Amino acid sequence: MKILVVGAGAIGSYFGVRLIEAGTDVSFLVREKRGEILQTQGISVTSICGDTHVTNVNTLTEAELLAGNIGYDVVLLAIKSPQLPDILPLLTQTVQEKTLLISLLNGVHQKDRLSKHLPTTNICTAIANIIVSEKTIGDIHHTGVAPHITLESKQQCSEALNEKFRLFINALTMANIGFSVKTDIERSLWQKFCFVAPWGVLASSVKLPIGEILVNEKLRSDLNAMIAEYVAIAGAHGVTLSENAAEKTFAATTKLPANSTTSLQRDLLAGKVGEFDALCQYPFDYSKENELCTPVLNRYYEILSNFS
């Protein structure tokens, strides 16, 4: 089985390394400079599940990918949401009839974006559950949450794609990566979104880890209220979450390590392109278009839009 990981950042590198360790043939699509670094020093993972370092890192640039005409069984999409427009032309050439695209993109509207350019049957929406960051290129730190990938059920696609799906699940099993398969992936997407997005928006605005947010009465109240607003947006989308979803989601944030930060927060502080578009802009626009009452989201949108 051949897997192409598109995006060798924190999430792509972590899962790619674990799959490599288990014997899966994995290549990383990278820019030239990143590829040179990874080929020279490999990828190191410092993890609550055990540290590791791999030196046999296969990388290739966009030009090398197109020139090589290599067929991949699975393309694992692990880029940031704003990077998608730039990579779509390459995906249309790489995702062939029997190629399964597994998308780990953050956000609840990403399959719609992908489906405008790729066959829907080839797209498997997935959710990465892990707290992981990239300190420098090839230096990956996994600090929280047992690694787990939630996958969209692909029962309605061709037998060839079903076989690729089964092979990918087997590879996850061999790599000791937890997984689950959901027939209603949209509900799972919104459950994660209502956890990650409000926390990311607020934490990025105030530039504080979760522990300092929770001990501040005003910020704690804002986080609780914004989670409730995101749950209401899910309901307006026709997605019914579990009973007391807002309360349960807020309770989950209180169990995070006190020093936890979000990827959006880290990206913006580092001057990188963050996922403001997926985590804040999309729900803000949707709430406006549908005349939803989201005063806390609106307030933090105004703050964060000046940074993004």
C-alpha cells in the first residue's frame, strides 16, 4: 500500500511517522526546503505514547510528483484550510479513479469545497483527534489526547475504493493508531468543531493557554457562551448534537492540560497562516446570513480579524 501525505506539518508528520514505523510505504509531499531538511535529519516525535525518530523519510516536491507519475492508494490530506486552493490543481491530477482521498482538514464545510473539484465517492472525510505541534521542521511534539482518527464510512463507493479503505484501516491497526468509522460523519465533525473552534477563536484573541482562560471569570464565561453559540449554528445546519452538548463540550475543555494552546493560536503567534477561515470566518458568515444570535462570536471575530 502506498500513501501520499500532503502536508508534513504536525498532524501529517505524526501520523505519517507512526505508519512508517509499522511498515507502510509513506511519502510526504513538501516544498523543496522542507524536503531537504526532512531527508537530512528525519522526523523526531516526542509523544505521550512514546518517542521515536525516523530517518527513512521519503519526500517529493510537486514537480517530482507530477514527473514521476506514481499511483497512490491513499492520499492523506493534512494541510491547513487556507492552503487548499493552492493544492487543488495537484489533487485533481493525483487522485485517480482508484485513489482514496482521506481529508483531515479542519472545519465543517471542507467536503463541499473538495467536491467541487473531485469525485465525491473518492473523498473520505476524517477527523484527527490529537494535540500535537511542530516546534521546528521535523520536530513534532504530541502532548495530549490518545491519537485517534474518525473516518467516514465508505460503503457506497466502488469495490476498489472499499479495498483501499480496508487497507488503510489495517495500516492504522498495525501502527496502533485508534480509529472509528461513522455513517454520520457530519455529526462527529460538528462535535469536534464545537470544541476546537470556540476555544481556538477565544484563545487566539487573548493569547492565553486554556488554564489561564478558565481561571478568568470573564473569559471562562465567554468560552462557555461561545460554545453554546456554535452548537446553535450546528442546529441551524440541521445537525442535532447530543443532549446538553454545549455543557458537555465546555466540561471537556476543563479537562485539558492547563498549558494547552490551539493550532490557530500558535500559527498566528508565529506569523503563519492560520485556519481563521474555517474556524471563525465560516461560522461568522453563516450566522449573519441566517440571522442567528451570536454576540460572543461576533465580538471575538472583530478582535481576531485584525490579527489574521
